Amino acid sequence: MEVHETPTAEAGMLIRRPVADVFEAIVDPAITTKFWFTHGSDRLDSGKKVRWEWRMYGVSTTVSVDEIVKDEKIVMQWSDPTTTVVWTFTAMPENTTFVEVRNFGFAGSADEQVKQAIGSTSGFSLVLAGAKAWLEQGLTLGLIGDRHPKGLPAN
């Protein structure tokens, strides 16, 4: 595990699909909506800003894509205040892919940053589990919507 000066959310998952399929599931909102957000304004691409919505919660965010290396990496900024999210895609044997997500740059006091990192780790773990179910089995589990059935908690 890397040592970071500030709290960093980290999640990872092996998905039994080729790296191109897993990468596409994150950049193409038509696929991503099967396991994460409810609406995306466009595909992720370098230098592009897109809007992601979670309509069940009445929440949206602008995603600014800093860098995309096809089938390898996505670096983006999102949230308010802005944090950085780095996705890495590693091709593994037998047409499988290991996906890692790191989210960092949280604002506020040290305790607030830790709380945000823990929440982000939990959220990205659900996203990766949902992606795994969709990509491997064609199942929409509804993990993100079911995480807060009474609505998002107050900050």
C-alpha cells in the first residue's frame, strides 16, 4: 500500500472480461448507467467535461477528464470541492481485468478528509461490484440506489 500525505480512497476488483470491455463500461454512459449513475451527458474523453446524474437522489456532478489512455487509465476531477479520481485498468490472464480506483484531494479538516475518503472507498467498492455483476453476468443489482433507500444523509 502506498503512503499518501492526505487520505486516499482506494478500491479494486478483478472483472472477468477483457480490458477493452471494462474500460468501455466506464467511459460509455450507456453502459455505466447499468451499475452506477442514472444519466451521463456524454462519453468520457480527454479534455471533455460531462455531467453525471443520480436522479434517484436529485444529485449531479460535473466530471472534467484530464487524461485518458485507452484501456489503461482515466484521470478525472469531480465533486464540489473538487477531488481527483484515477482509474487504472490492468489486463490479466484469461481475458480478465483488474480495475483500481483512487480518489484523493479531499478538503476540510483531517477528520473531514478521513470521513470523505472512507465514504468514497465504500462508494467505489459498490461501483466496482456493480460493474462486475453487469459485465460478467448481465445483472443490474441497483447497489447505488439501494445504498441510501431513505435518500442521501445530511452532511
